[in-house]
Amino acid sequence: MGTAVAQYPHGITSHSSGDLAHNKLGSSSRYSNFPCQLDFARLGLLHQGSSATSSSNHPTVCFRKLGNFLSSFQSDLFESGSRINAIPDIDDIFWDQVPTPLLDMIENPIHLKNLSLKELKELGREIRSELSNIMTQKPNSLKASLAVVELTIAIHHVFHAPVDKILWDAGEQTYVHKILTGRRSLMRIMRQKNGLSGFTSRFESEYDSFGTGHGCNSVSAGLGMAIARDIKGKRDRVVTVISNATTLAGQVYEAMSNAGYLDSNMIVILNDSRRSLHPKIEQGPSTSITALSSTLIKIQSSKSFQNFRELAKGITKRIGKGTHELAAKFDEYVRGMIGPQGSTLFEELGLYYIGPVDGHNLEDLICVLQQVASLDSMGPILIHVITEDNHQDAEYNEKTEADNPQEGYDDSVSSLCSVHTRTYSDCFVGSLVMEAEKQKDIVVVHAGMEMEPSFQLLQETFVDRFFDVGMAEQHAVTFSAGLSCGGLRPFCIIPSTFLQRAYDQVVHDVDRQKIPVRFVITSAGLVGNSGPMYCGAFDVTLMSCLPNMIVMAPSDEDELVDMVATAAQIDDRPVCFRYPRGAIVRTDHFMHAGIPLEIGKGRVLLEGKEVALLGYGAMVQNCLKAQALLSRLGIQVTVADARFCKPLDTELLTLLCQNHQFLITVEEGSIGGFASHVAQFMALNGQLDGAIKWRPIVLPDNYIENGLPEEQLARAGLSGHHIAATVLRLLGRVREALLLMC
């Protein structure tokens, strides 16, 4: 790989990789061709007569404006869908931070191979410093990645990515992996428009073997890669890293069981941060790591020990089947006695258990990984690694607590919705508390990778009526169905993107049996910097095609409160409602008691002529913004709030078709959702045979990458300006439509 060196004034040197070929500059361009002799005076970075002292790593003067310029240049340079090869240090040198001489030399994992144990430990300290520095500039916590600093270094020191396949279950654990695989300089624009993904992505780097984010998929994908490797006669290794949260989901056990049956070589690393959904378990005795256990794991993973086991297996097989099975059981039992509680579970699934290993002891980690990597016919192995989220991170914890104090819970229900930064979840919780006080049979089931602060308050309020099942969304749905059959009124809270994993249970365990489960679908629609991984684009389409499901969506916080009351009253069939992530529409109104809505009835908010805007859910607000823009141009349009996708308000729809020349439906969902139901009715009812001209506005048929919410809405064509421009084009006022979008 060639290296281009760009010389900057005052002794600042930047190194760039020759792989940076595919970008906006063209397929043959290199950074070496970029005009790097910048005129600092013209950029306004230095006052006349000022000077700067050069340094190999950190200039005395912090060129912040140049740093912003280069960050902007990098952001524009790397479009989504292109592999990213970052330029080490090009951004970091402009920030006041602790020197990182070892990290500055790491452009890809091969540079870790010749580092000594002492140097690897120092590299770990530098990476912690780097992550802590990023933390001060990013709102997202990087604690999960701080916990796996040593583990990630050990993995890349021992294995040979990208030839060896390394898979991660949780995106939050991959930031060290990103730093070590050439993306360090882009970490500060992670989750931003044209920046790094918050997860691993096959489109971003060749070192990302598989896309992660939803968890529990890495063992399945890794097993598939291992079997493909065996069939093709290759010898690369497959390493998957899972977490405590992963072990709550059923897919990981299905994959492990299949891995044990197929007996293909692969390594599963369980990163045990000692976190659990159950406080009683956390308060109980934890797995201890001693000098004895450290010695035992080295013996367990050694090649000589494995050769001895294989020899013993061969002897017992010759003696007889019964003796062989007895010896195998004895071997499993003895190692189960040595290992911590739960280790026998993995043995029963067919994985050879090694552990526990201190996840912050580089010497032990490298020793075990090297020995395991040298085994040619071991089958699936599980290495149990113990890590701590707050390892050497007390200073950051104190700063985080100071910057983000937790609000105390007020017994007054209305207080949940009286603070300035209220979210839809805050209002949902406040409304549900009101309903639960009236109906004692209301219970809550929560599923998902993380729990919002609002739901934590709800959990504290209703300790015996709140059930958090973590990532087990499939279980959450069927569990809710069982609660309903037992005479309770369950509200099942699942983020839109995670509801997809439980769709089979929604169909067969709830809707087909007409069981009244109330689905609360959070984070619906576009989700800003969480990008396509957490985007809730498909729930309307998925839920509205079910025969017995009532599907509704509030346009604002008032309707959300009313829909909670509506769902609480329905006891003969399932119902769902969705709401978006983020702040509510208004911040100055007080919480009111919910009033049940008439099922399948929408409403007209503003009456106009010629054009009708029929919004669904949060998009009603953008329809109102479009109406305000159009009114300034002398165009009066009707704005209606559908409220229900199923059953559809056919009377309202017929009225809009009869009284307007154009009808535009607007929704923050995929093709096949609300607009599809509108089209179905209009076609069957003959509305499309008349004078009405109908246009649907939905999410585009692609995945929208990271960005601010307003940027994503603009990219999707769902902003108020885009809706208004659509109206102007329908009216033949194309020039005004173009001016509106400028």
C-alpha cells in the first residue's frame, strides 16, 4: 500500500492511505493529488505575524478552524455506500488531548502484530484516552466500548482480519474496532450525515464482516461463514463477540445448538459485563477470577490438553460406546464444576467452554486466543470474558453525572409532561399511569435493547406490574398474549425496528386468535443519527395487513393520550399505535385525562379548496407546516388527520374526494402502508374513476442513512417544504415550487 504525505505549513504533517481511491474526487484520485499547500492567512486561521511551533504529534497552536474545515471536507468526501479508509491524525492533531504516539502509528490491525505486551498495554491506555476525548464531544455514551478495549486489541493482535472474520453483536462495542481498522479520524463524525455508522457495516469497511445493531445475529452469521469456509476448503477463522444482552434472545441459543450439531470450527466470545435485567442476580455472588482460574483456563485452551482429550476419546471409543459416553459426561461434569454457574448450559449446546477470563488482562487474553487459534479441529468454542463498563473510567462517570443529572420522579402524574424537554414517551407514561390507576388489571411488558428513562420511571412506579424482557421481543409478544388470556390488560412496548423480529408471534399468537394485546410501537419513522438500523419504517405496513388489528397513530401529544385511553378500553381484539422518537409538538400545555376515540374516525383540522392533505400520525404536523407556507402564496388547502389506518375512515375519505380536485396522503412509513389502504378503498369505491387526482407521499424505497431529523425528512421528501412543493406542482405552479425548495 502506498502512502502519500501532505506537507502543511509550520511543520504539521499528515499521512494518508493510498487506498483512498473511491470518493467524490473520482476513481483515480489520491490525497497526494489534493492541493494541501493551504494558505493559512486566506483561511483566517492565523493573525498576521503569528507563529506556531511544530511538534511531531501535537502543535502548540490548536487550529480549530482548519480542523472544522477538514472535518467538513472529510464528511463531504465519503458518501454513504463507499468503503471508508480514514486518514490517521488528520483531525486529531487539532485538539488538545493526551499524546498517543502508539495509536498514531496504527493505520490497520497489521500494525499490532509486532507490538510487545508492554506496548499493547500502553496502546490500550491511549485508546481509552482517545475514547474519553470523543466522549466529551459526543452525546452518546461509549462505555460499552471502553469495556472491550483490551479484548479488541487482543483479538486484532492474534487474528488476521479481514481474512479472519470478526463479527460483533452490539454496535456500541465496536468503536475500538473502528479505531484500529483505519477509521480513527472519522470517529467524531460518527452517526452524522455522510459520517461513520454507529454499527458495523459491510458497506463501510472490509474489516466489518457482517452488519450489526439488532444483536443476537453474529453467531448465526458466523456459523454460516464457517460452514461456507469448510465447503470451499479454506482455513480462515471465524470469531463472534456477543454480550449479556445477546443471551436474552432466543436466536443465539438456536445458533449455538446448530453450531454444536454441525461441529464446525468457530470461536464465540461472551463479553460478560455482569449486567442483568434482574437486580437480585446482580447483587448475588459474581464470578471471581483468581490466579488458579487464570492457570486453569490456560490449561483448558492449551493444545497439549486438547491432544490428550482427543487421545482419551479415541481410547474410550475403542472400548465401547457406553464407556465413551460415560467418559464424555465425566469430562463435561468436571469442567462444569471448574467453571462458573451457567457454563454447563453452553456445554450442553455443544460448545467447548473456556473461562472465565479477565477481560482487562491482555496477557491472559492473548494467551488463550493464541492457543484457541492454533487448534485445527476443535469445533465451536465459547470463551467467557469478564469485563467492567467503568474500568478506569471513574473520571468520565463523574463528569457524565454532572452533565446529565437524573430528574427525580414526582408522584403527580402531570409532572411527567410538565418539563420543557418532554418526549412522546413521557406523555405516554403519564397517560398510562392515569389509566392504570383506574384499571388495576393493566400491566406493561417492555422489550428492546435499551429502556428509555420514561419507562424506567414507569417501572419504579409499578414494580409488580412492569415486566422487562430485554431483547426477547418474540417472547414479549407471546407473553403478553398469555397475560391477556389470564384476564389482564397488557400494553406491550416495542420499538418499531425490533417489532419486526416478533412478527410471526404477532400474527399467530395474537392477531389470528383475536387476543387483545395493546402494542405500543415507539421510535416510529425516521430516527435521526441512529440511521437505518433503528428506523421504524415498516410497522404500519406489517400491522395494517392483519385482519383483526386496529392500527392508529397520533398526530400530537393530545391524541397520544386519547389513544392510550382508547387502547385501554378495547378488550375484543388487538390494537397498536405508533409514535416517533423525540420531543413532542408543544411544551406549554398541561397533561389531561385521555378520552377514548371513536374507532376508525378521523377529523378535519383546516378547510380549504382544490387540494386536500390527509396526514397520518406525526406527518399531520408537516401537513400543517405546508398549509402555512401555501397560505402565504394565496392557496388555501384542507388538512385532515386520518388517526386510523385500519379501520379506515371511508366517510372522511369520500368527502375529501368529492370536494377537492387533488388529494395528497402523507405518511412516515414504507410503501404498502396507509397510502395502500387509501388506494384500495378509492379503487374499489370508484373514486379513482372520477375527477380526483391522488398522490401518495411515503418514505422512499431505500434506506436513509444517518443525519439530523430535519436532514432525513428533507432527504425523504417529507418536510413541510416538500409537501408544499408537491401541491404547487399539481397546481401547475412549477416555478414557485422550485423557488420554495431553494
